[in-house]
Amino acid sequence: MPNIVDPIDRRILAALQRNGRMSNVELANEVGLSPSPCLRRVRILEESGIIERYVAVLDGAKVGVGLTVFARVWFKTQDAEITNQFAETVRKFPEVLECYLTTGECDAIMRIVTADLHAYWRFQSDYLMRIPSVQSVKTDVPMETIKRSHELPLG
């Protein structure tokens, strides 16, 4: 059964994406509801899995992981066992914030954070390249962040 999200739910979700710590009273005022129906809607959104969780967004540079890199990965072969082995291994690495299996030139793309370029080099050589399914890794280092958002477009 598909989740039905009405315009009020969309306003609630948009507000919570901007500030997940706002009180229910603040949220209710922002979306034009009284607190009780607003809280009920938020609970339904949470229970249905539309709201997966609440997190704090950190400044990586201020906590010692200021370098972000994008690693493109090629597998030795492209079968289900190799893909599953890679996925299970990568899920264990806290440095890997995102990992996507892809079509096209490479087999996977990852967003990785480390303290600096040397720390990334160590991570790549000590961990990524030791995954048995990995044939090669090419790394792109961004020079400047133009946009970084965690808000889904709900328009």
C-alpha cells in the first residue's frame, strides 16, 4: 500500500527537515494545526517509516573529519555474490557515509570522510583495496562545496 502524504503532511515534513528539534507547538503553529492533531500526524509519519529518524548534522571539519572524497569502485566480476560481499563489508566502515551501486562506467560510488588526504590514502590502501571483490578505486577530491542539503524536495 503506497503512503499517502497530503499537503499538511508535506508542510510538516518540510518544517521538520529544516529543524527537527522544533517543539510540537512550534510545528503546529508553522503548519496551521492545533498541537494535538499535529502530534498525531507526526506519529503516523514516524510509524509509517516516512520519517525514518532524527539526526544532528555536524560540521566535519570541527570534529576532525573535514575531508570528503568520492570514490568510484570497479569490481573484479559482476555477480550477486561479489556485490553482496562488497555491500556487507562497506556497511561496516564508518568513513563511508554513502555508497551506491551504479550502472555505467564504474560499479559503485561512495562518499567518504576522513581527517585529511593522508588518512584517506591509508583508508583506501588498508581497507578499500583489501575487499576481495574490488579490482580498482579511482578517487575524486572536491575543491569546494557548492551545495549541501539533507532536505528532500517535497514541492
